Amino acid sequence: MTAILEARGLHKRFGGLAAVADVDLAIEDGEIHCLIGPNGAGKSTLFKLLLGTYDPSAGRVMFQGVDVTRQKPFERVLHGMSIKMQVPSVFRDLPVSQNLVIALQRRLPRTGIEAEMRRLLALLELEEQAGKPAGELSHGQQQWLEIGMALALQPRLLLLDEPTAGMSTDETFRTGELIQRLNASGMTILVVEHDMAFIRQIAQRVTVLHLGRVFAQDSIDRIIADPRVAEIYLGKTDVD
Ligand code: ADP
Ligand code: MG
């Protein structure tokens, strides 16, 4: 396996606090990798370091073999890294289809847009909502549309920070199915998540962060069976 994204000795200090400390992490090409850990473990900080929203205090980020540590997020996106932002970025007054068209215009000539927009609507299971203003979609559907807009750039790697936050159980499950469809088509996906049922549904490999450091890294089955992992989720007898 080759790594599509690598963190090497990544470190981020906020004043006296090391939010992320000496993190080595390799996301393999083609996998669904989940980043988990208790509140305050450093997940969001690590995510922002990988994306380029934060500059590291030390260490490097490699993407497809290239050192991108000094690249801004938009440069990383141009090279095939894509994200669904947590803050909604859909155009609420415009139809779902038009939102996708706008995202696709950044990549495709006019003649290719309609077919690709239809393909994305089907992939996102939003065909019936195509003509609806995006602001009228359910919370979960809006999140899928956002994923669709990130997909418009045809990323090699998709980064998702808590993609199921605020979703119903059914929406969460369908988000898992969407992520698995994307992965089956060859996309590498890194997901930061809290919801253990969701992680069980999608994860292949899991990295557990604790106090800013990599605490464990293994297959989802071994992580679930690891009593040390259960222990760091304080007051809980199981990782969920
Ligand atoms: P997680 O996403 O795993 O809950 P975070 O990465 O948000 O963890 O936070 C890790 C630690 O860094 C926490 O102790 C948090 O309070 C601290 N932290 C996060 N962001 C900042 C910031 N911008 N300034 C200062 N401290 C921060
Ligand atoms: Mg967080």
C-alpha cells in the first residue's frame, strides 16, 4: 500500500498546550480511515493541520508524495484534496441542481456539466429534490449536497469532519452508504467522527487520538476489542 496523505512528526502548540504532539499518520490510497478519540483529543486540530487551515509548530504534511506543509488549503484542493466544510456553504435560495452546476463549472466545460450533475444527483440520492431550493432540504440532505459540491472537483482524497453531526439515525446510516459508494469508486476518505455505530459501519482502519498523540492504530475490529481504548473514553465500558 502507498500513502496518499502522511503526517510526519506533526505538532501544534496553543500557548503551553500541545493540542497535537508528534503525530505520525499514513492514510493509505483507497481506504476509509476514521480518526476518533475523546473530546479534546486533538482531532479537529489535526484535521486542520492536514488541510492547511493551521500551520504546524513542527513536522510535515505529505500529499501524494509532495511536501504540502507550506501550502494553503486552496492549493491542496487544487492538487486533489477536498473537504466538506462544517459551516454550510450551499446557496440556499438556488435549486439543488444549480448548486451542483456552480460547483462543476469550476472544473468542466459547459457541454459536460449536465451529465455530471445528473450523475451526482443519483449518487447523492437527491434526484427527487433537484428542483428544490437547497434551503428547503432536510439537514441530512443539505450535508449530502455539500459532499456533492466537494465531489465536483473530483478529489482523490475527501476529508470529512463529523459528517453526521445533527443527523437522524436513518440519515447517518445513508451517509455511511454514500461514503462506501464513493470509496468503491476509488476515493480515499478520512473521517473524523464521534458516532461509534457510524464508525463501525464504514471504517477500515482507525486511528485513536488521546491527549494529542496517536494512542492506537488498527483495524476497526481490533480497536473495538481493545480494552485500553475503551478506558480512555472515561466512564464508559465500551468505546461507544
Ligand atoms: P477534538 O476535536 O478532539 O475535540 P481539538 O482539536 O478541538 O480536540 O482540541 C484539542 C485541544 O486543543 C483541546 O484542549 C482544546 O481546548 C485545544 N484547542 C483547540 N483549538 C484551540 C485554539 N484555537 N486555541 C487554543 N486551544 C485550542
Ligand atoms: Mg473536534
